[in-house]
Amino acid sequence: MDALSYFNNLKSQGYNDDAALSYTNQHYPDFKLNAVTDVENYDDWFYQNFQQIAAECYPDDEGAIFTISSITNNGEFIEVIAHSSPSIGYDPVRYDFSVSNGIPSLRHTFTSGPNGTWSPFFSTGDSEPQPVPVTLTPTVQSNSVHQVPQQVQTPQSQQMMGQYAPQQPMMQGQQMQAYGQGQPEQTYGQQGMMMQQVGVGSRSKIVTFLLGFFLGVFGVHNFYLGKTGLGITQLLLTILTLGIGTLITWPWSLIESILALASSNFRDGDGMPLSN
């Protein structure tokens, strides 16, 4: 069995991308999730879907407009750097996307640091928002003039957890509908997409907070949440730097612990809210 087949087999068993990639790399160390060679083929996808993705990352900043300043393929991720207006408190923010089955998926977010460095940044919303898929045809070159790829909107019915179904369109800047008023609880995104409501997961806010506060530098709380990739990153950063990396992993894990305890939008590795 080749690496891609092994990875897809794990995905079919319910593993998320981070967990499936971690297990696959144990047997196929050179395997990478992103197989994109030409980032220009995805430009239109990002310009059509990015506003919705960013808005779902920061639900507390309703009405913010996110503007893409650059799209770059670094060989492993597609890096999208964007500004917000009004500012969400950090500007600019870098969004790293991997590509699975031809559709980009948000993996990590970063804020700009000193000397051109990037520091991990954590949204208050869905950690892996999934927009309505858009199928793009290959870019056609004619007489050295770039042709804009055609876009085909895939008809969608009501999807399972984590997916969105097209609803009645909303005007730009229209206020999001609040809960209550005798209506079922629904949340509308910037692009008029309605999110399915999900139940509460089995993982506890208190347990997550305690693990992150006392053992967060080793990524224990992320292993508990099922976010294996983040857990491994924090563990290696602490161990391989002989403890110096705790200058990064300690505030990192502390922020995650506080969000897990205080934010109702914090999700576990399966996309489920934490239980009380």
C-alpha cells in the first residue's frame, strides 16, 4: 500500500488530518499532505471562500472585513496573509492551508512577530471551518495571458456536522441573526451560510485547563483534546531545545487553557464543544 492510500484509509476510519498524517509518517516519513505544485490554481478559491473562513475563526469580531494581501506556496502549506478592518487586535494574520482531495483546509494561524517572525495564534471560533466546496478548472494559458479559472458551484444539501448549507443570501454588512425570538438556534456567517448546531463532546473544560496549565509545555492537553499534531509540536519544541522552548510553549499552552475554560467556541480535535 502506498503512502497516500494508507493516509486515505486512516481518514476513512474517522481520523482527522493531523492524526492520520502523524500515523502515516511513522511508516512513510517523506509523505506530505499537501501535493500542490501550482498555487495560482487556487487563487480564485481563496478569494471566494476566505471571508467566510476568517469570519468563522473570529465570531466575536462580527462585521470585520478580511482582505488577502498575498498567497504563497511554501512546499508544505499554502500561506495566506490577510489584514482585517476593523482590526481583530492582531494585524496581519497568516493562515496556513493544506490541501486534501483537491480542497484547501485551514491548519494553523500565526501573528506577525518582531524581525519578520511568526508566532502561533489561536482563533476564538471554529479551528477548522469548512466552506462550501468550489470546483476549479485548470488554469489555461493563451498567448502568455493568464485566464481566470472557471468556477462551478457544487449544489449542496444539508450536510453533517462541520459543513454548511447555502441559505437565503444576506447583504454585505447585514447584522447576524441573534438567538431566541421563538426561533431555533441558528448562526449566520458573513456570507449568509448557516452552521449546523452540534452537541457537546465528552472532553471536559476543567480537565483541559488543568492539563494545559500544569503540563501544557509537553502538549498533554492537546493530546487529550485529540489535536495530536499540536501536541507533538509542543512536546518536541520543549524537549529538543532542552527546555528553552518553554518560553514559547508555556504562554502558548496557557492561552489555550484559558480559551478552553472561558470560550464557548473552543472545540476539541473532533470539532465538538467541550463539556462543563
